[in-house]
Amino acid sequence: MKKGAYTEVAVQMEIQTSTEGLATLLAGLSRQPTILRVRKLSATSGMFSMGQVQRKEVVVVSMEVAGLSPAPLDEKAAGGGGA
């Protein structure tokens, strides 16, 4: 989506991680020098009964992260295109 001199660029990610890994990923996004925002986020986790042997938690995460990038110049607006 074009926003003035910038274009919003989004990336869709599908990952498997732990709750701690997801928290680390989200905290890392907020520390980036460029402004990134999470547009969509969903997470699901398997359910285990109390009697089962301890298993490492797995969280399946689907997220869309967007940032701004300089927009390419519109050649027609700049007078560069035309026949």
C-alpha cells in the first residue's frame, strides 16, 4: 500500500516455536531500527494431559509483519513515461 513517499511492505511468516521464543521474537521486532508492526498474529498450541511425560511446548505461529520502504517513483508523474 503506497503511503506518500513510502510503500508498506508486509511479510507473512509461519513458524513453530515456544511461548518464550514468540515473546523474544515480538520483543526483537520492537527493537528494530526501522518501524515494524505486526498486522496479523495467530498462535495455537497442542494440549497435553497432566499425566503425560513432560514434553517441550510447541506453539505454531502465523504472523504478518509490515514495515515502510521508500516508494518507487511513478514514471508518469515524474514526466519520464509516455508515447
